[in-house]
Amino acid sequence: SRPAAQTPPVPPPLALSPLTVPSARLRRQGAQWQVEPQEVRVQACEVPLGDGKSLRLIQIPEGEFTMGSPATELGRSNDEGPQHKVRLGGFLLGQTPVTQAQWAVVARWPRVERDLKPDPSHFKGGLRPVENVSWRQAIEFCRRLSQRTGSAFTLPSEAQWEFACRAGTTTPFAFGATLTAELANYDANITYGDGPKGEYRKQTTPVGLFPANAWGLQDMHGNVWEWCLDHWHDSYEGAPSDGSAWLKPSARDGELRLLRGGSWYYNPWDCRSA
């Protein structure tokens, strides 16, 4: 999961400052795909958690994008359509998935609605993403952040997530037409289109190990699935056009919620932006 905070206004504890982040783009050179390193400059803030830990948020600009995938996109599922325009306001989003070290700190804070295990993950490591976390546990994490900081934290809506993942692109991935193991953690034994094979790491990797997208966000493709706020729907027929979470008014407690982004275990087409 990765938390989001709404803006404006940005309260004083979330004051923004410029940040330069290593990024990359994928270009075709003859018969080969080349990863071209670059840098992006973004606005970011640090939320102190205590114990020397903090949570970095990136400012995502307001804007409009086409959500979903075209019928011709390789690996597309019917639930990725129909494509539709969405207009969003600006917001803040975690630069990376929440780490195990960050989770452990917040798990010791006073509960809002439920207890949190400080160490739920299978693959251990303070800088690795927390996993084996339910949607309700991710919401509890956000509520504790809200209670402690006075700022409104929640999970991103599905539209916010895809808008941030694409970072202005319309290609299957934020880096371009395919994906490589130099750009993300997924099962790179499997290729996407004419992309290259690469290392299948068979486990999570520390967050921030791979280049950021054009808006400074890392690990949007692969590593761990990420919870969104919305309920699950079979298609985008009737989806909101304002970037808000698409919730079912009479949903039961066990109603399915959304996961995005793919993981270390999944093939590349499950890691696409859509």
C-alpha cells in the first residue's frame, strides 16, 4: 500500500520543497531496448514518524487523463474499459510503497479501530515493502497517520493511482512500450511484446531501488500489489470522472477492493499502468 494525502491546503507539517529523483525512459535502439537514465525535479515533503523514520510524499499535479487501456493494448482485460476521461485535483502520494520499518513505527501508535501487527511481512527487511497486509489494515495505517499529524491521509482512489502511475504517459508502462528488469521487480522470465528477458528475483526488493517515473514515484510497476480505496467493478461503465473513489453505496463489509501495480511474482502485463 502507499498512502495519499489530499491537497490543497497543505498544512505546515507537510511543507513542500524541491527534490531531484533519478528517473529513466526506455528507448528503442535498432533491435535493442535501451534504458536512458535521467533526472526529474519534483516537490516533496517528509512526514516524521519517530525513531528516525519518515514518510516521503510527492506532489501530484492536477490534470486530466484517459483512464483504462485501448482495446489493442497487449494483455488487456475487459475490466480496463471503456476508456474515459478523468479530471483530478492535486494531491500528495507516497513516493514508494510503505516500508516494513515505517509500518513497525506506526503499528506501535495508539489504535483507531484495530490493532496492527508490527511485522506481518514474509520477506523481511526494514527497507522492503510491507506485505501480507489487508485493506482494512492499510486503512488503519492511514487513519493513525491522520490522527497523529492532523492531515487527511487515506488510500488513493484507483483513478488517482493510475494518473500518478502514468505520469503523463499513454503507453502500457510509465517508461514506455515495454518493461525491463532494470526498471521494475517482476517475473522477467516473461517478456512483454518484444521486450527483453531479465532477472526474476523471486522476492520483494527494497523500495526505491529502481528509477522513478516522470513524477518522481518509484515501484509503481511490480514489487508489491497496492491497495486502492475503491470497491471492485467489472468495468468502468458509470465510473466517476472527477478522480474520486468509486464506492458502492450499499456495499457489505466483505465487498472486494482494488489492487494495482502487479508484484515481484507476476508477469509484466499484470504490471501495466492500466
